[in-house]
Amino acid sequence: MKLPALLGLLLALAAARLAAQENPAPVAPAPVTTPAPTVAASPQLPPNMTVYYFCLLTRGPNAGKGTKEELAAGQAAHMANIQRLADTGKLLVAGPIADRGDWRGIFIFKCASLEEAKELVASDPLIKDQRLIADVRPWLTMKGNIRDPEFPTPPAGMTP
């Protein structure tokens, strides 16, 4: 996906989030009762597309609260959780937003369902402490646009 399109997606997500929530709440863990159908079995997706789960992390009501030591411990636990999720192969992308504004970072997951993605996000210590708020959405892109072991290269003849 080209950078302008990704920036447009991020702006649209932020605008929708601000319009829909005056008092954002943390993502509550939701048990996964049944796995979602596989992407290949989903008739509404074109065959060259796949679904990922995009998470926008924003500043929470408890951001910056606590002692210097508490903040450092929370960040260390957050980074350890990111590594744990990456080690499962379900967290494909994680990183901070560089301008230090209210948008704090993003995650991109490859997992079975939106519920599973929300459950994975809810495991983050900074989400639990409401230092970060998570907005998780299904996101479609062409197979191979993200370095995903399931789709190592785009289908022949397809370009982003």
C-alpha cells in the first residue's frame, strides 16, 4: 500500500473514532467462541485480497500518570507484550507514531477474527492501565502487500 493511501486510512480512522466516541473506553477482552471463516472461504473478498486487523493506539486517560519508575515499568511490559505477540506470528507490524501527539502507535494483526485481534490487544499492560486506548478494525489489502508468510509475494500480474 502506498504511503498516501495509508495516511488517508489513518486519517479516516481517527475522524470516525472522534465522531463516534466522546469518552473512549479501553478494549475489553472478548472470548473467541468460534473461529471466523477463512479468507479463502469468504465470498465477499476478491480473490487477490486478504483481511488484517488494524489497531490505532491513542493516548488514554491515564497517559503520563505515575512515577518515573512506574512509567518505565509499564513501557517495558508493553514492549515485552509486543514481542510476545510478534513471536506468535499474529502481530505483523507494531510501532509508534513519531510526532508524540494523541496518536501513539499502530498494530497490524493477522489472526482468525476481529474478536481475536481485540483479545490480543487487550493483553497489553498499557491498555489494561488505560494509558493507551485501542481502536481495532478489519482492514483489507492485496495479498502480498504486507510481508506475511502466508502471502510472500503478490499474485502474478497484480500490483498495489
